[in-house]
Amino acid sequence: MFATVKGSAAPSVQGTRLHYLGLWDAYGPLLTDLQREICEMYYSLDLSLSEIAEEKGVSKQAVSDTLKKSRELLDSFEEKLHVKRDNDAYALAVSNMMTDVVRALKDLCTQHPELSEEIEKITEMVCVGEAIGPDREE
């Protein structure tokens, strides 16, 4: 699944867990109830295979097999639908746009120091995403 460039290290265990947590967030509803529960316990609650096996009343091997099958399904869904890839690309684009906005606001503040207080308020709203919040009107 992960291509390894000559001389580069394989993905970290934490990186792999985060990858599958992202896939689980995108495609979890497509898994069976048992697969979804075991994935949630493993990826979200960070329980060990033994802890999950004890909680579910099954063998550690059954948990391992369920996780393996779930990972295969999640990879298959992503290969076909690209929801996680597209969401990641969108989030990166928004982050880059917000960085550009903050830089432009800083430049504007330098050019117009008399507006620095107002520009700083706008910058703070942009940085914390409060421009339009649930309790604010557009």
C-alpha cells in the first residue's frame, strides 16, 4: 500500500494509524457494525487487540482478522472513491489560502499602521475561524 522510496523509511506506526483513522472517518459507515466497533476501539480509543478481544468476548486473532479485513475494505473504498484524498487536498488548499490571507493582512497592517487595531481583530478572527460562528450572524 505504501510505496517506499529507496533509502526512505517505511511509514511510522503512528502515521499508519492516522491514515486508517482518516479512512475510518470517511468510510466507517460502510463497514459492518462489528467492523466499525472494532475499528473505533482500535483507532479512536487506542485499545490494544487484547483489550478489544476481552471487551468483545472474542479471540485476539478474531480482532486482528477483523481489523485486517476492515483495512482492506477501507483501502478499497478510498481507491475507488477518493473521499479522504479529496478532503485532505481541500483542507490543504484552505490552509494555504488562510496563510495567504494572514500574510496579506500583515502586509496591509505594515502599509496602514493607522488600521493596525482593526486589522489585528480581523487576523484573529481568521486565525481561529470565528469570522462567522454559530452565535454570529452573517
